[in-house]
Amino acid sequence: MYSYYIEECEPEVGLIRDAKVGVLNNAELGFGGRLIVNSDTTDLVVKDLLGQVQSEVKIHLTLAPKLHTDLGLSDDKKVYRFSINLNKKTLAKDFHFSVHLNQNNHEVQLFNGFIQPVELPDKVLLIVGSPRSGTSALGKACRKALKAQAHGESHVIEGVSKALKDTEIFFEDSITAGINGNLVNSVPKTVLLAEHLNMLRNIYKLYYGDIIHLDKTPGIPMLHSLPFAFMAWPNAKVIFCKRRAMENIQSRLIKFPKVNFFQHAKQWKQSFITWRQSRQKITQLLKRNDWFVEVDQYDMAVSAEKVCIELGKFLRLTKSEEKRLLLQLSSTDRPEQTSALTLKAKSLQDFNWSESQLDELRKCCDKEMIMQNYSYSDTYYLNNDQEETND
């Protein structure tokens, strides 16, 4: 099995229409897209890491006059559709490649990428969301349902992602990186990315084996790191846990009393913003949106069976796994619970906050509350007939 990654270096010239991250049964990668150039004389070549032109590749270029019209381009621009099929046949180690456009004796690097031999686990499940939104309860339920080895929280993905960013800064901005002839000056970002992906996969394999990787990591840094996780495991599934602002903030205040009210409100809001940003990036990488589901903690409490049926379909659980999931989710054995769960939602006035706190809450959270179909009343949702909205 192999995984791959492709990135666009000059998107104003070359755009990829296909998935930029994925899994391959064989070391054969095909992708296509469009080129916008200034000349009729256009040639594409594929090179390896050391700059050698590759022969195990088929490249097709065709003019696209209709696309030229659709894009409203001037007459001095030419639009081509391209397809590239790279077949390495046998591949025992990472293969790095780049795609170059030769035009009027000028070369432009359009794409970078790599193909990696990998052993992906059968299931990779990432449980994320704002702290105090049900990640612990759902993480434990999924762990018992799947009989998976997992820690209470991980934070390894965000740690390796941060290590990659720090490494990239050195390789781009250090004094030695700016000197031609130094190796540090020659290493492309995709090599750094590939090596950190190998490290991340190896850590999880070391601790969790080859079958199931279950990671529960709440917080905004993990939400930022999700695209990186999908580069490691394109077959991953994500459960985003969420909760209405009032319940979330109250639970935060109990668990983290040294953080002020406004900071808790800002973090609640930012969790949703960051989730949407990462969700968009991942969907663009994969060219599909079947990789995630959102679950509200309130629904876990009042509609556990419905939630388990939805998760059973999403995770392709067996009947016995779904039964174990429901048994745990319906039990009183809830980690990190700060107060007794009630089946009846409260209104904003029931939280006994000061007028200044209520004002801060509304200014910070009003827009997101509406986007998430949350009310300030004891109905919990604005529209009870539609518990999920497309944000």
C-alpha cells in the first residue's frame, strides 16, 4: 500500500483538479488539472529529488478553448488541460518528484509531491472539539466499542505538526539555509513533510499496533493540525464534538477557574472557526466530504441511541460494536464530567451570570450560536426539527 501527497507551487499557472492526498494500491499515481500559460510552446517534465528527468511517466496536454472562454482570459493566454501518470512499478522507499513547465527556454516548477510505501491501520479515528464538549465521554465509548488501545488524551499529532513547522522555519529562514551549495538550501519542504509523516505513523504504530488508531485530543491546536493528520492517514475519520456556548463555558469555568469568562467565550467561538477552516482544507485535499461527522454533547445525553446509530454507519461498526458504544454512552461512567447531566436544557437566564458576562457572551458568541442552530432558551436548538445546520 502507498500514500501520496501533491502540492501546487504556482497555482496561478497550474491547478490540480484531483485529490492531493490519498491511498494507492500500487505505486502508480495519476492526476490532472489545468495550465494557464503565455505561449503555444509548452512542455511538461517530471523529475526526481536529484533533478533527473523521469521516463516512467505519461503526460498528455490538450488545448482547452472552452475553459479559456469560461475563465474570461485575454487572447495572449493559453489554457491547457493536462494529465500525468507516474508509474514506479516497484517502490521500497519514499519517492519524491516535481513537475516542471518548460516554456520559451524558461522552467517553472509547478508541483511537488511524493509517494510513500505505508502500512495503514484498518481504522484511524480522531475525536476532536472544544474542551468540555464531550470528547472524553465519546472517546471512552469508542475505545470500548472498538476494543482499542488508546490514552485518555494524545496531543502527539499537534506536537509533531509543531515540530514540522519549527523545522520548516529553520530550513527556510536560517542564515545557512540562504547559502547556495549547502544541503539545507537544497531540501524541499515536501521532504521535511514526508519524514515527519513517517515519524508520526511510526509513533502510533509503536503504541497502538496495526489495526486501530484512536486519538482523542480536544482543543484548538489539534483542530489546526487535522490537515497534517490526513496527510499521514488519508483513510482517517473525524468526530467533531460540540456543545452550546452556555453549557460549554459553565463547564470550562468549573474545570479551569483561573481562565476568565471572556477567554472561555472566545475559545468556544474560535474552536468552531478553526474547525471550519481545517474542514475546508481537508475536503479540498481529499476532494470528498465523507470523512467527518459532528456530534453534540446534548444529543449524546438525550438521544444516545440515535447518536450511536449515526456513528455506527459512519464508522461501519458491527452490531456488537454499536451495542458496546451505546452501553457506554448511556452509562453514568463519564470521565471529566463536572456536573450531573440533565435531560432538560437551561435558558441563558438560568446560568446566573452577571450583566457584563451576559453582554460579553452575546457580543462574542451570537453569530456562532445562530450558525450552529443554538438558542438562548431552554429548547437548546433554534430549530428543533433540524438539529444540525450546514455551517
